[in-house]
Amino acid sequence: MGLLWILFYLFFAFAPILCVLYVIKGKKIWLFNLITILVTAALVGYDFFAAYNAEDFHTAAFIFQLFLPIQVASAILTFVIGNLILLKKRGFFTKKRLKKIGITLVALLVLVGFSAIVRGLITVANYKVLPDIAYTAVNLCYYDDGFGVIFSGADNEYKEVRLDESLVNLLQKNEYPNEYEKCFSGTQYEGYHARRALVDQDSKKVYMITGGSGGDSYCKLFCYDKGSNSLDLIVDGDSWIYDFDLSDDGSYLVYEIDNTLLRYDLSSGETTVITDKIKQKKKAAADEKLVRVSKDGRFIIYFCGGDGLIPIKKYIFIYDVEKDEFQKVPVKKTRSVHNVDWYEE
């Protein structure tokens, strides 16, 4: 996307504000609101058309993540400014009404501020029971230098650390998936590859989620026995398995399908639902979905990404199995976040 196209899109992103020009001569509030809605709807429709016909994914993402939020924000600002001006023209803002509006706004501000303080205190108190969390500013699949961040829930503190061998090994505990492509040769799963592979404590069995030419390949979880050179399909899902984790004692696996966290018991082969209430963005990227189980199995990290209508700030989303509660930890000290995991000795 060249500079001229960026300037062109920026102009249209702020175009809803031009509707305010109506108030120079117009007086009908309903007509002003209708014009603003139609203009915004037309621009949003054009955004979807341009994104659908974009040359690559990055251009489409640029439109949805930057220009579309700007248009929505511009439309809201236009509604507020335009209606205030038109109401003033009609003589709505008398001294008596302004006094009532002022008292109401002050009361709302006090209420919101008090609620924020209480919510903050509760959140910090919940952090104290969390194990430490580590994440990196670089993707360890491609870089092994740079810096990482360790969040201490007990102290509610973020500490920046240099990446050393021990931290890299902890955060990149999955095996090199390419080593296990040979497992699928000569089987009905010929052509599959491992996206993530975890080895048990005895280094005898490897658990893998896969990918391949067909969509079904992304819905499976395998167990490969190194000793017998045998491959078993242990989970055949009906939707993508984006990530999974092996419990610290090696007795069960946790994976996520369709916003549901599931537990697979390795001794009995039974699958149970941990929770089906996890919330993620509807259009979450594959690398934002993850599964990381704490050593005691109480906490599960299941998502790392933006939150809200305009997802500028990133959070690490956690499910407390014991209390059946959800919480999120803000990502700080780095804009890019990768390799999120529990930092437990």
C-alpha cells in the first residue's frame, strides 16, 4: 500500500466528520443523524469491499485494524458534536438544564472512578495467587536474542530481562516439529506435519498437533511412541486445535476447540470439558490462541491478544479452574508479545 493510498484511506476514515457541515444551515436533528448513519454505513461497506479485494492479508488487516476503527470513532464524535450544536440552536441548553446536566456528569464521574478503584483492588488481589508469567518481545522460532518480560503476580511487577539459555529453553519447551514428519510416512496421514510437539518426562512419547494439505489435518492430536515407532490418533476433533499443553506430571493433555477447554486423560483415554465459557476475539489470529497449564493445573493461559472494540492494548487471558473464574493480565514493556508461558521453577 503506497503513500497516496494511505492518504486516500485516511481522508475517507475521517469523512464522517464532514457531516457536521450540515448544522451550518440545517436544523432537523433526525435528518442530521440519518445522513451521518448513511455516510458511515457507505464508508464501512467500502472498507469491506476494499479488504475483500486486497492484494494481500496485510493490506486487509491494515484496513480493518486502523481505518475502520477511525471511521467508527469519527462517526461517534460527529453524532455528539452535531447533536449538541443543533440542540443549542433550539435553545435546549438553559441555565437550569445545564446545572442538572453538570450535577449528573459529576455524579457519573465519581461513580465510574470509585468503580475503577474497587475493580483495580480486586484485580491486584487476584494477581497475588498467580504464578509468575514470562513472555518475549521476539518470536523464539526465529530469534534467540533480545529481551523478555517476567510478570510477578504476587508483587504486581513487570521485570525486563535479557534472554539467556535457561529462559529460552523454558519458553521454547516444544520439540522441533520437523523431526517428526517421518512419523506420518507410510500411514493414512501421509503428508501431515507437526505444528507443536511435546515430549513426556521419560522422553518415550511425543504428543503432536498437526497440519497438512487438508483442513481435517488441523483437527487432530497424535501420540507417537519412540520405542515401538507407532503412531496413534488420540483426538479427532471437529474443528481446529490451535494449541495444547501437557500437564507437569504428564498425566493429561489440555487443548482448546471452539472456545472450549478440554482435558484428555492419558491413562483412561477419557475427554472431559474444563470450561466452555472462554471468550476470544471472533477473528483471533492463530498465534493469539494458546494453551499453557500451570504446574499445579489450577491456571490455564488460553489467549494473548487485544480486547475491546479497538484492540490496541494486549492482555494475557487466564482461566482459574478451581474458582471457575476468568482474569486478564496486561502486557507491558513490549508491544510485540510471543512465547507466553508460566515462569515456574
